[in-house]
Amino acid sequence: MICLLYLGSGRNLANNEGPLVKGDLCAISKTDGYINLSTHIKKAMKGNWDFYAIDFLDTVTKEDINVEVWKTDKVNDLYIGKCEIPFNSVYQQGKIYSWYTISDSANINHGEVYLKTKTV
């Protein structure tokens, strides 16, 4: 099954050093071994991100969609966190428009991203 993913924008984004007020971001979506890397999202703290990806949902493994968010700069990239979109929700509802919490491996909240998913 093919799932169209749209990453619209973010709010209240932060990392361990505090709120992110400027800079570029990068988003990565992963499902069943497929990785979709966005280009750098310029001035991501203001306005829409407009990142589109195509994910392939395996109805056998039923793996969730993972979206990682990174802050990028010329020296190094900084991991902000990730969210998971449950396979069953996407599969049963067909489309979802929702805010998802971005958190790190210690389950610390680092903001939210607005995602739209639609199966075709």
C-alpha cells in the first residue's frame, strides 16, 4: 500500500539547549526499510515546510511510519526527535490530518509537527 505523507509545519520546537528560534531543518520518514530524506527546509521556524514523501506500507509487517526531525547547519546536524504514525490508524482511516509530538529517546517532548497522511 502506498501512503502519501505531507509534513506541513512545526511548533514549539526545542532541543536540550532550549527553544529553536531560527535555522534550517531536515525531516526523514522511514517505513519498512524505505527512507525518504527531505531537502533542507529553509527558515523552518517560520511558515510552512511543504515536505512531501511517499511511504510504502507493508500490510504484513504493519510497521509504523517514523518521522525524524533534525536541525541542520554547516558544522553538524542536531537530532531534535521523532514521532510515530501508527500503521493501523493510517490503514483503517485512509487519511489523517493531525499534530504529532516530537520526542527524543528519553521521551522528552521537543515540540510538534503537523502531518497529513493519505493512502492510495
